[in-house]
Amino acid sequence: MKKAITGLLMLTFFGSCQMPKTEDKPNSVPEQAEVIRDTAASAKVGSTITVIDFKTKTGRSYSVIEEKSSASISKLSVALKDFISSNDTINIGESDPVNKIFLADLNKDGFEELYILTTSAGSGSGGSIYGLASNKDKSATPIHVQELTEKDIAKGGKFEGYQGHDSIFVQGNLLARQFPVYKDGDNNATPTGGKRTVFYTLSSGEAAWQLTISSTAHASMK
């Protein structure tokens, strides 16, 4: 289990419903995301850059920039466009490869957030969540995602039996993280503990937007 917890990224968005920096851990966004004034992309020799644009319902744009230096390591940043007060580029930093990107308005304030889901290479395939929330379209700032702790993974914890293989999706106004539950003795290919879903809610904290665990649900194997 220690392997699944080491390397947890602080989720301040991109810098945070994530987890640690290992194959089996969900990564959180960094506690302090670096703001880059120079938006020019300069790829290192041997790496590739992918840019994907997303426009919100209110006309603001996010450009997600993924620079891949290998099959297992990416470097992420997001360029803001058409925001009223700030159009900086926010550096998320080194991460697992991107698996999925989408817009959602989890707190129902009329302004969509950007969510980036990454998946680690290897048998664990641990999921990580990064997010940016719109500040009424004046700017966008990182979302802090509640970190996964050893207590969460321990017996009786919200992530008991967690070994990766996350499926992360929106359910109503919640972000859901579903994963197979492994019991003692289970091998990687055959978990026998059913599935558990952890739900996160988005709220405005004192210093940043936050995704915090609100509830869990467990479905046994049939």
C-alpha cells in the first residue's frame, strides 16, 4: 500500500476528486500552480506537444498543452483566453499521460470548470484529477483536490482496497471516482471486493476552490 501512497501531488489544481504520484495513486494538483507569462511552447528534443482547445458556454477558452517526453511522463499547462482580467498560462507540471479532458459546472454557478484526468502507466493505472475553476469569467484558478492519505487506504478508510484502475466521471453535480476493491491475496487482474465509488463536491474555500470527498458507495460482486 505504501507504493500506492507515495508521490501524492498536492492538488491546488494543477497542482490538485486528487492522488499520489505513483502508478497506483491518484495525484492531487500542486499546492501552488506556477503562472507562466510566456505562453510560447518549446518542446525538448524527442518530445511531442499536443494542444487541445475547449470553449465554455460563456465564451471563455482553455488550451490544454501536453508535452510528452515518454510514454509514461507528460508535462501539462493550460493557457487561458478571453477571460476578463487574466489570460495567463498555468503550469501544472510533470504528470501522468492525459486520459480525458472535459468541462463541467459542478457547483451550478453558471461558469464551467475544466477537468483533466490522467492515468499512470503500468499495471496499476492510478488516476489523477486536475482542475481549473472560473472566477465568474474574470480569471480561472487551480482547484485543490482532497489528497489521498494512508488512513484513507487503510482498513475502514474511504479508499480501502484501492490499487488503481480508476474510472472518473460526472454524476449530477458530483465528481465520481470509481475503482475495483482488492482484498488480501487478490492479484492485479482479479479483484474480488466489488466496486467502490467516492464522490467529490466542488466548493469555494478561503484561499482556493476545493474538491472534497462528500460520500462513498460500495457495490459487492454479484
